[in-house]
Amino acid sequence: MSPRASRASAPPAANGLVAAPKSRQRQQVTPRPATDPKELVGYYRLMLLIRRFEEKTAEMYQRAKIGGYCHLNLGEEATCVGLAAGMRPTDYLFTNYREHGYAIARGIEPELVMAELFGREGGVAHGRGGSMHLFSAEKRLMGGYAIVGGQIPLATGAGLAIRRKGENDVVVCQMGDATTNIGAFHESLNLAALWKLPVVYVIINNGFGMGTSVEAGSSVAALHEKACAYGIPGVEVDGNDVIIVRDAIREAVERARSERIPTLMNIKSYRLRGHSVVDPDRYRSEQYLQRIRGLDPVARLADQLKRDGILDDEALEQLETEVEREVDAAVEFADDSPEPDPKKLFEFSYATEVPNQPSALPGQDPWR
């Protein structure tokens, strides 16, 4: 475990920014004073599970068990777990393509996620989605989206549907920092604020949109301050602390539920690897990498558990063993799961049967 480190300082505000009204402007969220020790241990175990799962995923990719694009949540475990903990089970979550940790934190079994990464029938999306398109209606994970910002209009539409139906659920829409520069982001936030939709927009700000820094890609580097354009709260959060993330998400979600006020959240959370598993990560300096390694949220929470007398070294080692066995079992399940039957290629094209639905494989007569 790496030594405990202090929280990263927030970046300076952009010059010339017009501040939102005080009732809408919110800054760094502080944690609530008390958390149940058993709950804290549960968060740590889940964060450790995501860490070991993602490390094993990288290994399986190198062994050609996983193909296509693959993006890991290494270093973002506190954000994944805190976000899920701040939501109700009935709330909806839309994510981008960096989603394995969110799926596990949302309660999807690791073996179903690993089997999906392997492209197997036993996967959570029956092998049709892969790394970037995990989906579970049961857990209300409404999919990962490979197109940058593709999830934002859909999440906003889901919020509209909830309001029109008079339901009490909330939509949480996760995205990367560079997504805040596209048109769909601004259009969606405008509509959500205008129509008072129960949507919480969560920026996972790891400092880089692929290889471009936030400062080089956005005229407003403090991304939560973009909320002022729509008169909604903008919140900056330390994403390396699971309790801070949980409480900030919970506050925003319950505000959306009770007051129909959307929130834009800027969660500072740092990825420990490149943008994807094939990214050599040469655009970040060694000094920068050393700094963010010192903020490792898994090591940080382990240190806290030891310092507070909740777990000792033996208990931490036992958890490590349990988690490693669980990850190994997920790989075994994925290996044993069958390949999807090509005859069922179009099985999930539509939720229900439609006229002239495609059914032919490549090279076959589509109308026979």
C-alpha cells in the first residue's frame, strides 16, 4: 500500500467567469462526521474488488482474452463506489465507456462483467456489448456509450419520462471531462434546468480528455462552474474519498428527487493508467504520475481503517485473499461460458418483434 497522502487542491477558477447566484453556487463538499465501521469496510472491499478486477482485466486483454477497446477505472474506485452508494437502487445510471467499476458497484456480479468482456453468452449483455456497452435493466444500469456524450441526451430524456409519469426516481448521468465541450452537453443541461428534470450530471474529471488536458481543452477549467449558465448548482468534489463522493451524490440526488433541480458535479478522480489499455501514456510526466499515485483511494482508505482501529494487517490480508479468489472465479466463469450462437445475432436488436426485422447473417439473402 502506498502512504497516505493529502487531498489534491482544486484548480483556480477561470478569469472572467460570471458567477452563479449564491443559492446555486456550491464548492467543495465536506464529509459527514460519522460513518458506520461495517459500512466503511464494505466500501473498502468493493473498491479493492474493482481494483483487482481491473488489474485482471488488463492481464486478460494482454492475453487476448478480451478484444476491442477497453478502458479501466484504475484509480477511480472511490468515485465508482461512492457514486453507487449515494443512489437508491431504483435510480437510473447512464455511463460512458469507462464503466466496469460502476457496473460492479451497482451490484452486477463480477463474473457477469468479466464474461461480457470476454464476449461470452454468460455476460451481463450476453456477449453483445463488450467492455463499452455493459447494460442491466435489473440494476438500472442503462448502458455504457462509446460515442462521447451519447449518453447525455438519453439520460435527459429518461428524466423527462420520469417527470411525465410522475415517478420518484432520479437519473445519474456519468461522463468524462472533455464531454463538457460538446453541444449535446449544453443542450441537455439547458433542457434539464428549463423543464426541472430529476437528472444529476456527473463529470469524472481525471484531468485529461484522452491526451489533452482540461486546461488546454476548456476555456473554463473549473468544470462545475459551467453550471452557472443554466442556474443550477455546480459542485466540486474530491473523488479520492469515497465518503465525500457518497454524500455529495446523495445530496444532489435527493435535491433532484424532492425539488426537481438538476446538479452538475465535477468529481476530481485520477486514472492510474493511460486512457485505454493500449495507451502508452507518454503525455503525462513522471512527476505528475507520482503525485496521483500518492492519492491512491484504495491505499488511502486502507490506511484510514488501520488508523481508526477498524481493521488490522491480518484482516486486510484476509480481504485481499477473498477478493483475489472472487476475481479468479470471475475469469473461470468467463472462460467456461459459451460463445454466442451466430444464429441469435439479431435476437436483441429490438425489445419486441417488429415487421421486416433483420434475421439473415452476412452473405445470406435478407428476405428469404
